[in-house]
Amino acid sequence: MANLRFALGLNRIIPFFGYHHVLMIFIAVAIILLSLLLAGCSSSSPLIPNIFLISLYYQSYPPVFDPAQVDPGVTTAIANIVGQAQLEVRVGYFGLCINPDGGSFLCSNNASSLAGQVSVDQDPLNLIWVASTFKDSIVFPYLIIVAIILAFITFLLLATFPGWHQETDERGSERDVKPFPSRAVSQVALALIFISSVFVLVSVLWQHTASVGASTIAQDLGNGSLKSGVGATAMILGWFGFALLIIVTIGLLVMILSISLLDRLTDD
């Protein structure tokens, strides 16, 4: 009985579920993904420390030797300095997370407070300071923030689009009618979501390039004692958010062109 009621309710809702509602769902999902990306490493809540741009951590491994190295023996000196340290530092847009001894992560937007909670033996190469410098000097979250705001405005504009409603024709019978949305509102929404998509693209490319470059350089400098990695979750969130915004942009463009074509055919 419950399944029947659900099916009947669904059948009543689906006919009134418009094209713009699908675009609104895509925008909402994109905003959620980008918001999670910005929230990475901002708190010690579950899963939040796993959303990071770059990770630096002490780990002993056979060093890489190359003829371009003027002093290959420096790896031994670095290994002696590092000792038994196993601290890991993760960098987000607005915070850092540290794991001094393999336990739980401690997160904060204040690197000095995090540094005060570890000893010299736990961070002999000042990875917390290096990570903080990367966050403050290279990471730029404000394009994504502007993109989220523009996407939200587009969401509100799409919410103004007319939906299905019933009208009585000349014969007195009721029929479902859906007027075309305002062309001006549609064009503004298209412009805003396009700008939002461009901002996210620039930010994600910037994030990817900066993270990979910093990760490679840091690991080469700590050859044999320091490893680094790029956060896969952050990359996925960024690229998926961009993909959804592009889909909405294309969807709005197709809708505007279709309405224009129908207007021309009607006029003819």
C-alpha cells in the first residue's frame, strides 16, 4: 500500500518536474562539492582531514641518486636530522592538519598553534611552517568563493522560471501549460554560470599545477627522508564541480537556442 501511494505521488510530481529543475539540481550538487573542497582541513571532523591539496610527511626510503646532484651525501645528513620523526602535514584552502605520531589529525587555520603542540624531534625540518607558507603564498580560494556565489545566484534565477500550470481553454477544458522563461533572465543566468565555470576551471588548474609542483620539489629536497602527495579527493571534488557547472552552461545555452528557434518557427 505504501509503495502504491509513493508511485502515485511520484507520477503526480514528475509531469511538473521541469528542465530547469534538473539544471538546479546540478548547480546544487556543484555548490556542495566546491564547498566541501573549501572546507578541507578546516576542522578535525571525520573525513574533513582527508580533503587536502598536498600532504608532506616523514618517511625513510632509499634515496634517488642522479649525476646532477652535486652532493649526494646530503641525504645522509638529512636522514640523521629527521631521525625517527613520522609527522604528516596536510594543507587545505583554509587550514592545516597534522598527525604527529600516526594517531588522529589535529586541524587549525593557525600554523603557530599547531607547531606549539609538537616537539623538535617530531618536526625537525619544519614541515608545518613549509605547509603554512604554501597555503598563505600559493593557495588562492577566492575565485572558487566567487564562483559559488555566482552559481547560487544562477540557482535563484532558475527558480523564477515558470513551471507547469493548468489553464482553461475556450471549450472549458483544462490543459497543462508551461510558458517560456524570460529571455533576459535566461541570458543573465547563462552569463553568470559561464563565468562561474571559468573561475572554477582556473582555480582547479591552479590548484592541480601548484600542488603537483610543490609536492615534487618538496620530495626531491627531502630525498630519502621526506615524501609528499597530492590530495585525490580534492582533485575529484574540483573537477566534478567544474564538470557539473559546464553541463549547466551547455544546458542553458541549448535551452535559449531552442526557444529562439521555436519563436522563429512560430513567427513564420
